[in-house]
Amino acid sequence: MAENIDAFRKEVSDWLEANCPASMRQPPSSEDDAVWGGRNAKYSNPDAKKWLDAMGSKGWTAPTWPKEYGGGGLSKEENKVLQEELRKIKARSPLSSFGLWMLGPVLLEFANEEQKKTHLPKIIRGEIRWCQGYSEPGAGSDLAGLQTRAVLDGDHYVINGQKVWTSYANHADWIFCLVRTDTSVKHEGISFILFDMETEGVKTSPIKLISGNSPFCETFFDNVRVPKENLVGRVNGGWEIAKRLLQHERSNISAGGFTGSSSMPMQDVAKTFFGESDGRVADAVMRERVAAHRMDSHAFQLMLKRSAEQAKAGMGPGAFSSVFKVFGAELNKKKYDLLMDLLGTQGLGWEGDGFNDHELGTTRQWLRSKANSIEGGTTEINLNVVSKRVLGLMDHQ
């Protein structure tokens, strides 16, 4: 077994050396450098497209998914080797994708064979960009209160309603959407359906955030006709799929959204603005705060690593993903609070001369981080999940 793994490591190393461009061996310089794929994808660097195509053709954007759907088909030991070799050359992720992080895992579990063969290969190769149709103006924390209707009309469902906070809906090709197919019951009247965002009757409107960006949208459905074969799972069985997808979402928000570093390591920011003494941050209070944050971040990374090992052993994300979400959200908000304290008055800039890209980016990310405790399920909702399903506590009347 060890000899086989060693041979596989050599194969991976050689392949990466030949196929990972030099410019893809360093962190993205901005959010615009991330590759989301899709029918209308734009690449700020041609190497990003080469890297995506290379990894997609190997199935290594989804290394453990079955080969029959375009995945890598790697064992947990092989995937560990792949991830180690990718980190060794500091390779950036070839694809950011809600399809990879959320939809694909539930399709593997709940979709029929035709749906898997249709959608999974396109997700893996980054050919289709997906968005998530969950929250509504009257159904946020109480997601099961959603009112977007899907009425069967012959061979199609006719969908009417509205979603909100639909991330990147204005750039997405397809949507995975929760719809109400039975109004007589709440949780048991929800179904899970997929459809093309270019379908007649679909409209999106970006929402500008306090950070100045507009990643979220309002999404409207006006008599949208969707083939009934696009329904995943059984009619009125969507709540089970919705909950499982939320577990994947919370795990991935924690792992991907809260663990990335700023463009300058925090200790370097502290040394820049508070001085350096014998290689350390000169100010004792700030040195202690930076050290405390680094320890908390390291503990969080270890917790995520343990979860990843459990997943490789066949244990799904489960309710414990809510622990990651709560801790990760608070950790990220504290990170940007600390960075703003380190920047001082240089953290007050919005645009123009006198502020560099790092300072301006930190200010906007500080504002953006305030939504961490809302997206992917509010902190209050996730704490309820932790109390009931992790700690086994009962509701108090």
C-alpha cells in the first residue's frame, strides 16, 4: 500500500509540475482573481483557464467524486496526497463553485442517475455556474416558511415567487431552488428543483451592500416553466435535501470563507503600524492580541482538519457543521476588528490617494464581515441546532 501511495505521489507531483502554471502558484491578488466558471466566465489571467481545464479534465476539482460522473475517483489516502502536493507548490484553487461545495454532494446522495450524469460533469469542469434559491423576504431564519410556489401543469412546474440574498444570481447559469408544492403543510410541502436562469420569467436585481459590493441579488420568478424531470428527489421531499445542503454550506463557509488570510499577514500589519522590536510586534498589547488570534485560528484549523478526516471516513458534515459556522463567523469578525484597530486612521479610507489597496480592502472586508453571522443560517439558528442536535438539549417551555 505504501509503495502504491509513493508511486501515486510521484505521479501527482510530476503532473502538477507540468500542468500548474507559475502564476497559479500564488494566492489570488483580489476577489476578481477567483474562478467561478460558467457559460459567461471571464478570466483576468489566461493561466486561470488553463489551470481549470487541466484540473477539470483530471476530475481533480472534485477528486473523490466517482469517475463515472467526471470526478477523480480518488481514495481518501490518494486525495490526502493530492491536497498535500497542491499545498506544497502553493497552488490556488482552480474553481470556486456552489456546485462543488453544496449542490454536487446532495445530487450524489439524492438525484437520479440521469440528473447525476447531466449535471455533475459540468460542475466538475466549471461549465455551469450555480446559485442557491433559498431565502425569501418572509422566510429567512424560518426557511420552511417559504412561499415560492411550484404548480404542476402537464410536463412542467410553473414557478412564481421571489428569493432574496441570492449570491451571484446575476452571474449564474442555473439555480437550485426550494419551492412549495403543497400549501397544506409546512416542512413536508417543500420540493427541491433545478432550472436554467435564462428561462423566460426569471429576473435578478443586485443588492448593493454597505461594503460597496453587490454579490447578493433579489430573484423573481414570474410563471417560470420548468420540466418536471428537473425535480430532485420526491415531490414534497425537498426539506430533507435542503437540510443536508445547509450542512455542506455551513461546513464550506467555515472552511473557505473564514480561514483565508488578508493580503498581508496580521503580524506584518501590526509591525508596520506599531513598530518592530527584536523581530516582534513592539507594542505588547497588540502583540498579545495578534498572538491570541493566531492561536484561535490554529485551533479552528485543527477542528476543520478533524472534520475533514471524519468526512473521509464516511461521516457526513452533520449538525456539527453549525459549530464550525458559529465559531468561524465570530473568528472572522474579530479578525477584521483587530485589523481595523491595527490600521488606525488608515482604516478609515474608502477611495483615493493616501490609502493603499490593502488598507482599502481591509476596510471593505471589515464591513462585509458583519454579514458572517447571518449568511448560511444566523448565529441564533445555528446555536439552536447545536443545543438540540449536538448537545442533545431539550426545548424549555
